Amino acid sequence: MLSELFTGSSGSPPIFQQLLKIRAEQVHFLDFWRAFSKATHLLTSLRSDGIAKDEGLAMELETVRDGILRLFEAQAEEEGEEGRAARRVTLPELVQALHNAAAMSRVPDFWSEVERELLHSKQAPKQEDFRLEDLSEVMLTWLQDAIAWQYSDASEGPAPSEQFQVAALGPKSARREDTSGGKPVYLHIYDVSQEDGIRKLNKVLAHKYSPLKLGGVFHAGVEINGLEWSYGMSQIETLPGLSCVLPKQHPSHRYRQSVKLHRSKLSPEEVADLISQLAEEYPGHDYNLLRRNCCHFADDLCQRIGAGRIPGWVHRLARIGANVDSIMQRVMNRRLLPEDSDDE
């Protein structure tokens, strides 16, 4: 099925290519997103257990996306290729699409919040109509907000000391609250890799319930605005060193605990600009296990957003290793670790 989806067979074009829509000799992001999600759902339906994954708000957002694309396609059928290229969705049409989503949603408050932000945003003038390019930007923001909303839960009361949750005020509501209290920031700490030996070593050196931690072999990520950012090695210069995952969900490491840091006064837009700057400053090929690793990046990011420094025990072993490495180079002309080593 993967081969037929993306490679094709017997001279037939791939199914994925057939799903794409070409508008004015271009494939717009929303059309690519629709084709890719259809391919994904097709593969999911073939799971041996017959159970499709419930994607919640993300699935609802796909329904909104498809409804909006149908508006463009209906206009194109009436006005031909020129109409396809010039078509715009009006603000009332977009609001109606949000009303339809809220009427069928399990979380209508999310769509009501999206509508309020669309109609009353103070950050930009209110648009009266939207091109496909405009809607791509708008819906990417909604997708990020949906993920943040879905993975937050304020109904459970205070979280345990080792696991902090972002209050589910909704991403836009949280932004309004930020004017006084700032945005919560969390440092999520992982045992490097999935190896039991690493977990046991870290448990001895830095038990998560111990008030005194000597250090350990850790990966660290910083959560702000509902997303977790971290730094890792990449052997290919064109691949970025920064990565973004859902909080506490890094696929390569085993989550162990979280630390609540100072709140950040930066707006989401300022955080996005800072991440773009850090992506240039932290290329993947510049990663160094002892002197420029994920913990160094986390400490740098936290200071720049005003959240303070990360706890010293998180990267204490790396600092000790860097000092030993410097002494070995000076005295023995040898290195503690090979130059191409990494934490993976």
C-alpha cells in the first residue's frame, strides 16, 4: 500500500499524486495537507487490529479545512481556471465554517475561542477575505492551538510535583492572561535513550524525589506555548538541530520528570522569532556532547525567554566531562570522547 500511495505501479501515477490539486500551476499547502491526511487515514484503516486512532481536534480541523477547500472548488467550477486562482473565502464564510465545526464538536469551546480571536484580534487588522495562502497561515495557527488545547487538562486540579501541566485556558485565553502573569515555562527531563541501564544509573545519581542530585545522563526540552523545543545532533548540514515535539513525548528518550521555571513575559510571536534565531545559532552539525548539547540549548533558551537558568544537576556530568576533557588534551594530548560522539 505504501508503494502504491507514493511510488505507483504498472505505469500508473502514485495515489498521493492523484489526490493533489493543482491551482494556477501550484500545489498549495492546504491541498497537500488534505492529500497527505487522506493517505494517512487510508493506511490507518488497514491496521491489523481494525482500530483507527482518534485524533480529536486535529480531525475536526481537517473537516473545517475540507469544507473551506470545497468553497474554492465550487467557485472554480463556476468561473473556470481564472476563478480558481482569484477565489477568496470571505470572513462570513469562514465564521460559518467555525459554527459548523462547533455544532458537531466534542469541544465547542475551542471553536468559540477561535472565532472570538478571529473577529476581535488586537494584534492585526481584521481581514474581510482570505486567499489560500492566508488560510494556510491561519489554519497552521489553529492546528498548533488545537494540539495545545487537546494535551492540556485543567479539570484534574494541581498536578504532582514531578509533572506539571499547562492550565487548559485555551491558547488564546492564555495569551490574554500573559499580560499580567506571563506564560508558564517547564523543563522536561528525560533519561537519554530508552536503555534500562541509563535509567538505572540516573536513578542512583539523581533520583527524581531526592533533594540532592549529583547529576546524570539526561536529555532536556523546554515547553512554552504548548510545545517542547530541544536540540540534537544532525550529520547533515541542511537538517536543523532544533526539534519540536508535544510536551513529554520525545520519541528517542524516556521521560522522567519536569521542573517548573519562571514565567515568560514574551508573546507567542516573540517566542517564535527567538526560536527562528536559535535555529540558526544551533545547527545540528555543531552539536557536542560535552560542550554544546541539549542541556546547554535548554539553559540558553530559558534565559532568553526570561525563565531563568535550568537546575545545575541536569547538565553537571557534562560540565565535569568537559573539564576532564580539557585537562586530558592539555596534559596527554588526548580527548575524553571521540569528536563525533553524541547522546543518541
